Amino acid sequence: MKIYALLDYETLVKKEWSIERFISTCKALHVEMIQYRDKKGDRQRRKKNLQKIKSLCDITLLINDNVDLVEFCDGLHVGQEDLQKTSVFEIRKKIGKKVLGISTHNKEEILRANSLDIDYIGLGAYRVTSTKDDANVLKESLSGLARLSFKPVGAIGGVRVDDEIDGVTYAVVGSDLYEY
């Protein structure tokens, strides 16, 4: 199984972890992709942290939601609410060939994503998570939904390092990574 780790800045601070410790854990787990999410920080903090992460490792790094910071990393991940404001076509024009992923939560969103110029989908939530209080938990139905996708699928939302989810290319490890 490949691991796609979510570095949520607020969770990092709450758990009293440094970025260096998070990256060290990612390396030990052979993480292949990191998504950096910082919902409360300003542009300068996000930019500085992206640059720090890139200096510490050679793992594919994505920014969550902030297309204006994609120059400091390898790609972008956006949610459905972002796609209501702008199109994948417009996003792709801004980021070029960099990695682009979107969140999906149901069959309709997956089928729509199949025709988009994206590199992967995040599908979830797998289980209840502390970072998304309104998440629709898919648990047992996630593998079946993943098979509908023409793109690689990453399970998102409450996924743990030891989860084995059939048919999923990447597993997103959120706050459980801090317990590793």
C-alpha cells in the first residue's frame, strides 16, 4: 500500500510536533505524497512551511486549496466547495502539469471526476475524523465506490497507517500518523 500523508498544521501544533518530526515519520513509513493543509495561517506561514518541507525531503508535496502557493510545491488538492467557485480547467491553466487531486464523497462526484483533467481523487471520509465534523462516513462502501473511478483513489478522512482498504491506491493518514 502506498501512503499519502496529510500534514494538517493545526493538528501538528495541537500534538506538539515539529515539521521535522512529521517528515522523519513520513520517511520511516515510506510516504510517497504529503498534502499540506493550513486553514488558519496566512500566506507567509504557508509559504515558509512549504519551503521547509521541500528542504527536508524529496516526497511529492501538495498544497490544500491554495492555488497561489503551488509554485512552492508539486501540486494542488481541492475540495468540492472549491470546484463550485472555479473549474478544473481554470485550475489546470494556473498549475500546468503539476499534480492535481480533488476530494469526492459519493458516486456522482466520482463519475463527474472521471471526465476531469485531474491526477487522482480523494474519496471519503473512511471513518469519523477530528478535522472534518460534517464528514459522510463511507467505511464499508468505500472500496466499491473506488472501483467506479478511472483515476487513482486515495482514501481520506480518518484513515490509519494499519488500514487495508481494497482497491485504493493511496491511504491518507491524518492525525493517526502522530500516534505512530
